[in-house]
Amino acid sequence: MIPDLSHLTIAVVGATGAVGAEFLKIVEQRHPQLHNLKLLASSRTAGTKLTVNGQEFTVEETTADSFQGVDIAFISASTEASRHWAPMAVAAGAVVIDDSSAFRMQEDVPLVVPEVNGADVTWHQGIIAIPNCSTTPLVMVAHPIHRVSPIRRIIADTYQSVSGAGGAAVQELKEQTTALLKGQPVTPRHQPKQIGFNVIPQIDSFLDNGYTREEQKMIDESRKIMHAPDIRVSATCVRVPVMVSHSAGVHLELERAMGINEIRALLMDMPGVTVLDDTGTGDYPMPWDVAGEDDVFVGRIRKDASDLNGIALWVVSDNLRKGAALNSIQIAEELVDRECLKPGSTPKPRFSFG
């Protein structure tokens, strides 16, 4: 049973953005009795009228006073906005569920995917972070396997939709596609290179080690969420001309060999995971089909031909839902279910994630 949130006052910072809109859509689906909402945004979109659960709301500009009387503040704007507003919300007595990278790797901030490490919400100190939208599906499929045969190494190659870069990137893909079909030149504005009919092997800026920040997030966040700092992780993150849903080719090296049927059974028993894996009929998850779905979908489950203890998987999920908005709502539900809205004294896990 889904815990009831209707007695709470929830603020949504970034209510007019892509993730904010998905958040409100999921509120209508999971919490139709929730009416105590404060919809917040920048001055640019303040004044916008939005209807949620049959009630019209006027989006307000976010200010220092916006969090008075708020129980939970969901922030999905920019990293800078999170750093600015989250401490104010906590000072006002709210629990912040943050969608940016601002706090993810801070030792006193839980980084949570409820199906994997929901108990970590109990040691929050006012802020709980949600992972990057490419990390969440990875740990969802790795977790049930790791519990049975510990994972030594993860290699993940992602194929990430433009909605992960925001609404402007979605519009850019539409415009570039139209122009290119007409034989017209395009000039990239929101992506580092042309995205129309193209793939870009760069998401975010490059680090000194040759990885991008997006790839480093997957490495660091996966270890923290799974409480497994010794797992070796490598990632290559690629932007593809898809509107919604991130995909990934994932290779896991395990401590001991496992049969495909055992792997499939573990994934089928994992809450929030749907196995779609029938090579005979060509059934496997694809971004178009998965868009709008809550679950993480996995298929192409097979032995890794290069490693006796290896497994290869194909993973797809809606990056706006489980990758962001749904995960945030599930964290709020976890807080209510565990009765830990207020910061408690539960100690954080003793792991080092670097």
C-alpha cells in the first residue's frame, strides 16, 4: 500500500520544468487527495496557472519565505538553485528531496533509490538526494544480483535521451530534425554538437581523468547507493536523438558464475523492475515503449562471452519518471512509512565513497 501524503504540505521548486511537470502528473496518479501544494519557480515562469488534482494553483516565485509551513520540498531546478534554496528550506523545517548533483556525494546526505537503500532515509539531516537519472536504473538491476553474488566490476554504456538535458534540448532536437529533413544546416545551441540524426559521446564537461562528469556521477553514485565502495565501475555516457527514456548496455562481473535463469528470476522478483526478454519473439525494452512507464525494464539477458562470471544486460527506463520525479515521490512515501520526516539520530553507514 502506498503511504498517504495528503496530510503534508509539499513545495515543488521547478514546477514548470520537465521534471516538475512529471512530478505533478505522478502526484495525480498516486496521491489524488493531496491538495496542500506550493508550486514554485523562477520569476520567468511565476504566475503560470497549473491544475493538480482538480485544483488550480498559481506558480509563485521562489523566495526565502516560500518554505514556511512546508513539510517536504522537492527541488528540481539547477545545481546552483539547489545550493541556494535547500539550506533555507531545511532551516524553515522542511525535508528537502533534491534532484541535482549539489549534495549527492556529501557524507551526511543520503543518496536514495527506495527499492535499493530505502532505509538510508532514516539518517537524513534535512536533505535527501536522488541519483542521476542514468544511475538509478543501473543500481535497480545490479542490486538484486549483488545480494546473491557480489559484483566485482560494472561497465555501463548509456544511450541517453535529450529530455535529460531539459525542455530546451527537446525543442532543439525537434527543430534540428525538421531542418535536416529539409536539407537545411543547423547550429547547436543546447548540446555541444549537432544532435539531430547524430549521437554525442559527451554529456557534461570532461574531467582530468578523461571521463565526463556524467560518467563520474555513475561511478561514484552507484557505489554509494549500493554501499559497495570496492566495486570497480566504468561508464561511457552518450546523448542520442531520442525524446524520452535512457538506455544502457550493462556488463556485470560477479564473484561467482550465475545461470541466466537464476539472474532472470532475481530480476523478476525485484520491485520496480520488469523483465522483457524473449529473443524468440524479439521482445526487449526500447525507449519509445518504455516512456511513461514507472518500472525499469531489462532484457537481452545473457552470459558475457568475454568473462566466465560475467552477465550482459540491456536496461531502459523513463528518465523523467523513475530517473527523477517518481523516485522523489517514493522517497517522500518512504519518509512517511518509516516515520522519519524529522532528522533523527540514526548513524550513517560507515563507508567511504571516493
